[in-house]
Amino acid sequence: MAGYLDRIGAGKILVDSEPLSFDWLPNELVGRDEALGEIASMFMGIESPNFSGRAIVIGPVGSGKTAIVRRFSEDLRKHLADTRRILPVHINCRNHPTTSQVLQRIAQILDHRHPERGFSPGEIIQSIRRNLQNSGRHMLLVLDEVSVLLLREGDDLLYQLLRIDEGREETGTLSLILVSQEPMVHLFEAAVKSRFGQSNHIRLRPYNEEGLRAIVDQRTSAACRKGSVRDDAKSRIAGFAAETGDARLAIELLESAIRRAEKKGVSEVSPEHVEPSSTRGAGIEPDMVDGLNDHQKMCLLALCRRLRREESVTSGDAERLYHVVCEEYEGEPRGHTSFWGYIKRLEEIGFIHAETSNTPKGRGRTTLIRAANILPATVEKRLEKDLNRNNIA
């Protein structure tokens, strides 16, 4: 009766889906040894208690910016475990686009009991400093997608963080790494620009076809049965992704090819299973869904499930799909006004694009929703995982 479910868990090709996630962090980053070395050179002396480092990492979508700073942060924490207690903290400024939101997030990471409101930015910064000094920890703060914050509020937060120890006997409270797709120094005031200096910048280039092939090899080895993905299929994936140099596109193409092969019941991925992605050049990281509330997540999940297969979905169909997802996760669907608010919020963040268009039959107007900067299949998996953990109200 449920024979159509037999392929789930069969694992003819896929053994572990985690290495196909953008969040998976390999122990070795393909083709980025030189960049890691550059960052390390900017933090020479961080083993000393009064040292604070700073760096700026710039690169296009899929060049490995976030992976590099995450790998460096974790490796540094382990390397200095017996010398200095490093606390890596990673904040995505697209999820937390204001000074108060960034500071509140840091404060709650340090102490989950920290009040959500009632303190000025300066008071929260000093609370953060006291917490770090009292616990003997040095915070390595990464502000990812920092240009979102800079364009919205300027560089006052950076100025305050860089001066966190000013006038104090104890120094070396925090180090700072900024990550952005585009150059940002022109957005800095002179005081901030001088503190970052001219040499603490790393620019990552897009991956070439050889590098992308190596990434596909690495992910395949970690995720699939040995020999289950043919070499010519891997080369085809790398060739498609090389047009943009986007490693995330290569991973998405690999995941899609595996899914097609397993759907057909075969035990090998061949070139015919590799198809170009219509979402090439997507620019939103999957972990950015973490900043959404549950109903925004259910709305986005409904959209992703349809946009995986179709180019667009009408707002009416989207709302009906949202109700289906709410029922699936035992949540009470919100009204039309709230639903439309979710759509506008998802568009503001950059997940989707909504535009008014004539209806297919030419009668009246409707809103068509398309994926803007996401890979729907990947975001769908992340959302399902999050919603299964949450208790939907």
C-alpha cells in the first residue's frame, strides 16, 4: 500500500545528506588554504591576553566567505584552548540588521537571561564587556552580510565595538571580522577606517572549474556510496557551476542530480541526471531562515515546495499552500492580512520577488511570486528541520 515510500531510507546512492547542506563545514576547505593563511597572519599575537585582531573578508556569492571565517574561528578556538579562551560568535546582519538587534543577540549568546529591552546600546556593550572579562573569554565576533547594517545605520556600531576597551586597564576584549559580498571601506568614517588599516582585507575570487570539481568530489565522498556518482557527472556539475564560480550552485546541482537518480531507482548518478539550475546566482544563505518566526517559516516552506517545480506561484495558491503547511505542523493559520505581511517580509529580506500580473485567462490581476535569491530545495530542507524542532503555536 505504501510502496511509493520504499525509496525513502533505501540509500542506493545517498548515505548522509548533511554534507550536501550549505551549513556543513568540512575539516579542510578546498582551494582556500592561502586565504586561511592570510587571515591567520592578521591575527598573529592573538595568543596574548591584550591582543585584538580585525579583518575584512570580501567575495562574491558562493566563494566560501562564511565557510572560511567559520573554519578559522573553530580552528583558532581549538588551537588556543590551553592558552586563551576564544569564543566565536557569528551574527548574520541580514537577520539582525540594526545595532540594537546585533548587540541584543550577542548579549543573549553570552547570557540567555539578559533582558530583551530596557538598555541603551552603550549599556549593552559594557554588559558584554563585563561578561567576557569576568569569564576570562575573548570574543571573536563575525558580522556576516555587514553591508546590510552599514547601509541602514552607518558604522556607529563598529566604532563602539572597536573602542570597547578605551579608557580601561584590561584590553583585548574582542576581535572583529567583517564579511560582505561587496567592498565596504567607503562606507566607513575615518575613525573606523583607520582602525581596520589598509592591509587587513582579503578578497576571494570565484572558484574555477577545477576548484568546483574538487568541491564536488569532497561532498560526494562524504555523502554518497563509493562509486555511485560517475566522474563524467561530476565534471558536468563543475562545468555548469563554473559559469558563475559559485560553490553553492555546484552543491545544489549535485544534490538535485542525486535526488533524480534515486527517484528513478538507479544506483548511479550519470550526466543525464545533471540539469542546469534556474536559480543560478542565488545570494541568500540557508541559515538566514533562523531569523524568521514560525509562521513566516511556514509561509516560505509553502512557497519553496511549489517553486522547486515551477517558476512562479500565484498569491492565492501560495496562501492555500500556507494553510496546508500549517495543518501539517499543527499550527493555526493566520488571516489574509497577516499572510500578506509574511509575503512582504520575505520579499524585503530577499527570499522572493512578488509582482502584479494579468491572470492566465486574462481576467483581472494577480500577484505572481518567484524565488529571488534562494535555492528552494535547500531552503525547504532547512525549514522542515527547524519546524520539526519547534513547537508551533
